[in-house]
Amino acid sequence: MRRMSFALTERQLLAGTKTVTRRLGWRWLRAGDELLAVRKCMGLRKGEKQEPLARIRVTSVRQERLDAITPDDVEREGFAELGVTGFVAMFCGATKCRPEDEITRIEFERLALAGEQP
């Protein structure tokens, strides 16, 4: 099963407030795909292992400009307190992209937390 890192949004994913994520790349992803959400995928130190957080199922995938994000989607990302401008600035800072860049918007449902049965 493919893995997706939620290093910056682990709290929101586990709380169930995150149902949308934005990524650079991931253009091959399709609705219906199931993924293993993990704490961190890259930058693991020697001996560290990926820590599963939850299983998720993709319900919608589309390409859009980052700065096209709506206030509703900022909330669904788990960052209602940032607002649109704050979210775009945070995303750009974390990914080194620009507000006008096209990103992949991924909507998903959480199937089960790690260790739970679906």
C-alpha cells in the first residue's frame, strides 16, 4: 500500500478534522485509491521506521492553483485559524512553491486509525 506523510498535519488527521490535503505531484492518484497515512516518509534517521497513523481512501482528486483555496477548504485542511492567506503562506513556506503554482487537491475519508479494524 502506498504511503502518504502527514508530518505537518498529524494532529488534524488523528482528530478527524482533516479531510482534504494539498500536495505537489501526486497527479497519478485516483478516487478510490487507499493509502497508509504515516507520520513521516522521508528524512528518517538510521533505525527509524515509518509510523502508521491511519488508513485513508481518496474520494476526489483534482489539479488547481494553490491560491484558489477556499475558506471551507482551509478548514477541511485543519487550519481554520490561519485563513486563506495564512494557509497559502504556510504551505508555500513548507513546500517552497508559489501561490500561483498548480497543486493536487486530494479529498479523502479516514477508514481506520492505525491498529483499529475498519
